[in-house]
Amino acid sequence: MSEHHPVRVAIVDDYDVVIAGLAHMFDHYRDRIEVVEMTTGELGEGDVDVVLLDTFAQPEAGDGDLQVLVENPAARHVAVYTWVFDEVVVKEALHVGASGYLAKTLPAGELVEAIERVAAGEIVVSDPPPARTPVGQDWPGREEGLSEREAEVVALIAQGLSNAQIAERTYLSVNSIKTYIRTAYAKMGVTSRTQAVLWAIDHGFELQGRRIDLWR
């Protein structure tokens, strides 16, 4: 009988709290998932079984980041971890080379199983996410009561994006973005975009650099 080895997973996201939340969730499955801390661009070929690309508030649109990961020889497989399940976007991600397209609302056990299937060579696309909050994860502003969707909108505001640009990035309507802004502002205790940016910087929303650059 061959020896079982946990799947080596690298998480790509620009917010430390998001990575820490996912790593903590995977810690309960350490016999099946080993989180690889990517601190340099010098991993050897095939050192990572699955790269999990978390799309939370990514500052660039398009498939450039995904392409970088797919082309990196250190990564055997790449899976996108996201809220966005627009049919065209899913097809494009698979066309670029993603082996998995996974919903953020998957329960931890199902996410681990999906990652294992990706590592085994399957193409895995989960069902579109229902309207519920991810369990056992973390994001900037969570302790202050922001939902992940509200936090993502605030993060994109802090990056200087307009409502229209945020809507395009998140595949939501402008009216939906305005609703998220209104509910987020109420929780944050702010009334203007300038106040929101200052609040965001003070609560962990400031980007510390792009982790994708480690994979170039």
C-alpha cells in the first residue's frame, strides 16, 4: 500500500488575514492538506500540488494572475476560489488552464475534497454559491461586522475604484454595489468615500504588495 501524503496547497491572496483564515480552516485537515507558505519565487518544479487563487479584492481584473500561476512549473494545478460564477468567466478560467473553480461557500470538508480531486487530476467546478456567509474563514473588517462581500467592496474602494469599476470587477450591478456600500458604511460609522478609505487603512485593508509577483 502506498504511503498517503497530504496535498500541498499554496494560497494566493494579497491580504494576510484572508490567508490566515483559510490556513486555520485547513489546520483541521492537516492529515489531508499541507499549506505551503510562499515567501519567495524559488519553489522547485511541482513543489505545490494545488495553488488556490483567492479572488478577494484583487486589484487587477482579467486572467493575468491565473495565467502566471498556470505557467509556473512549481504549481501542478491551479484552482480559483471565488464568489463569481458568471458562465463566461468560468469557461475562460478553465480555458486559461485552471483545474478547479470553487465556490467560497463550500463547507470546509467539501472544499478539502474538491482540492484533493484537483490534485488527483480532475477538473472540478463546484455549484454556484448560494447567498450565505463562508464558514470558518476571515477577511478584513470581519470583527467589525462586515460580511465578506461588504469587505471586498470596501477594499476595492480603498484601492481607488469607482462604483462602476467595482461592479465590473465583482460581476455585480451598480445598484448592488451601492447597497453594499450603504450597509458597510453604516457598520463602519462613516458617511463618505474619504472617511471609508481612512477607516479601511486603519482596519487592515491596505495592500502590502502583490503576492502574485512571487510567482512571476
